[in-house]
Amino acid sequence: MAQRILPGNAAVLYLRMSDEDQTTSIPSQRVELTKYARSKGYTILREYLDEAISGDSTEKRFGFLAMREAAGSGEFAVILCWDQDRFGRFDPLDAGYWIYPFRRGGVRLETVAQGKIDWEDLTGQLIYSVNQLGKAQFLRDLSRNTTRGLLASAREGRAGTGGPHCYGYRSADGKVWIIEDEAKVVRWIFGEYLKAGASLRGIAANLNRRKMPPPRGKVWRVSSVRAILQRRKYTGSFVYGSRNAGKYFAMRDGEVIPRRKSDKTISAEPIIHPNKFEAIVSQEVFDRVQRRLVDRKGNTTRRQARQYLLAGLVKCGDCNGAMGGSTRSRGAVYHCRTYHQTGSTSCHRNAIDEAPLVACIVRKIQERYLSEPALDRLRKALEAVQDRARPRPRDLVRLVARSKNFLGCLAQTLNRASSAARMSDRMPPSSKRRQKSPAVVGSGIRSVPRASRKTSSLRRSSMSSSRAPSHRAL
Ligand SMILES: [Zn+2]
């Protein structure tokens, strides 16, 4: 029973599947919605799609955002969706913000599960809000329970190595064991870094050359090597909570605390249980590596104090990646970041000095903008603008008259002021002192001493004329 309140029966489909709930696949939603549309006599105009995005991350749901943008166009009157949950989980305050454009565009929502949802109708609004509140609360509870559960097991040192999967270890049912192939790599990295002249990049390059599969991604980077070197778990310690990523609740210093949407990360003291499982590196090696990392960090931050004009703008000719700057004895140099981060397997040691590069750019700018023909073009363009902005003759006459008047006022004021000053110089010192105080009141634009009632009226007019140039009182 399609109630055609709005012109047309044009509909769009909104399909979404989130990471946490994959029960209703996109194709099955599409089939159901197409069936539904046919039964109600709707014509499907197009579909909007969001995959693997949670219902409350609305700002990341680009399909939803595009649909919201299009709602004002008047192309469609109905959004068809599997259920209200697919459409979105908003808390009631956010809901208004996200839904308003649909409402203003006269678009309504229809779901296979809950039927028609009318944002115009009060009952519809209430039902919608209550449902939404339920969903938002559900997500929040889930987050809190998860965080709490994790925290409880972390306190007891259960849950594997603590936190997410750790390269070199596997865990199940509270047991942790070493994966020897990975542990070998970890030990090698620690050992290598302690050798003289070793660098994070050198280690990454070496691993890439030997085609060692990295813990994450395709290649070893400086950052992945550093992460391994800083991971305390390799000494056999259970570590939980050094990174904090709960959506609504987070853990701080062993407590579950609510988290605001605006909070990016919450720094926290991790929960640590030493000697919880077999170590891959000794505490002594780990400590030496940490000291070395700190020492080296000091060096790099000093070097990074300079900003590089062309960093990220210059592209590597081989890999087309961005080039970053560094300082050598001969001056600033840009080098391929891919090589810099991953070593020689991915690209080459491509570098270019800044000085000739800047000279070349300056020359180009001069040719393009400061050459005689370019300046000529600029002059012509300016003249055209001036022509358009030129005042009409009547305005000019008025302007001239007004400025003459203003200059006249100014001259008179100055004359009177200087004669008043002369008069006050001739006055006896006692009366001068008596008169001084009222003249101090007010703004600082008065540098002329005042001594009589006459001058106080003068002060008023001089002030007003200085504020309003067209004043004609004098
Ligand atoms: Zn490159």
C-alpha cells in the first residue's frame, strides 16, 4: 500500500554491512529490497553502499553521506533499507543532525523490517528516537562490557600476551607459545641493532632483501622495525593497555572510563605482568636496545628541526613516491622516502640537492610571472579591474567637497587648539593645576593641554571632527 504523498515513486536503496555483524550480506539485502520495491510499486533509481563500516561511524559512511547530499535534489522520495539499524545508529542528538537534510528534502525511510518511518509525524519521530536510543545504548554497553572483560583478564594476566596478536608468539586458551621462525627474526633484529653502525633502515632493507614476510603489510619499514624493538612482550612480560582504542569506553590506569567522541587517544599506564611466558630476548638486551633508541632519537630530532620547503612535493623518478628532506654538509637534500623507509629492495638511493632545484624553480617563476610579457599582461588586467571599479563623476564631486570640508575643519581645530595652548601657558600655575584633572578623562588622542571652559567645548568638537570627517559644526 504505497502512500504516494510525495510526487513520484522514485526510490534509492541504501545497503550497508558492518564489520561486527555480517549476517545480512549486501547481495541478500539487495535481493530483498528489490523484491520489496516491486511489491510497493517503487522505481529504483540507484543504490548507495557502505561496506564494513559501523553504523555509528557516520562520518566515514561515504555512501550515506552522498545519499544525504542528494536528498535535496528532489530526485527521489523514498530510501529503502533492510532495517533501521542498517540506515544508521545515531544517538538522539546526533540523529537530528544527520537526518535533517532528508527531512527537509521530503525524503522518507522505509525498511523491510520496520516498515515506513516517518520523520514528519510525531509518533514516527518518537518510535524512531526510542529505537535509536536503544541501539546507541546497546553499542555503548557492548563497548563497556568488552573493555571490562579485557581489563579483568588483563588484571589476572590472562588473554595471551595482552592486547592484540604479537609477532613471534601465538596464544590460545590462556597458553602462549613461541613461533620459532618469527622469534629468530626478532632475535636477529635485536642483535643487529646493537652492532656498531646499525640503523633501523639498514635492518629493514636487509629483511626486505631476504624476502622475510613482515608482521603486517608488504614490506619492512623503519617503523615496523622500531615497533619490534620497543615491544616489551619479547622479554616474556604480559603487557596490556599501552594502546587504547575502545570506542565508548577506554581504560585508564586500570579503570574503565567513558570516552568522549572527541578523544583521540587516552594515554594510559599499561598493566604489566613480568615473566608470564617464555622470553624471546633477555631483559638485558632489551634494556640496552631501549637506551640506544633513546640516544639515537635525540640525534634525529635535532636534525629534524629544519623544515624542508619541497618535502613531499618532489617526486621520485623511479617509484613516483614522495621525497623527504634531510640536511647534509653541503646543504639540504631530498631523497626517496620509499628507499629511506624500506631499504634498497623497493627503490634506489635517489637524491637531489635543494640548491639547484630551488634555483630552477625561481627561474621558472621569473619566466612565467616576472618577464616583460607577463608583466604586460598583469598591467592590462589591473587596468581592466581599475576601469570597472572607477567611481562615477557625481560621486567624485561629492567626495572632493567632503574632503575639502574636512580639511577646513581640521585646520580650524588645530588653530584654536594652539591658541588655547598659548593661553594656558600664560595662566598662573595654581589655576593650571586645578584645571588639569578633568582634561585627563577620556581618550588618549588629546595632547593639547586645556585650561578653560572654552577649551572643553573645543575638545568636544575636535574629538567629534576627528571621528567623523564630514562633521560640519565648525
Ligand atoms: Zn623511489
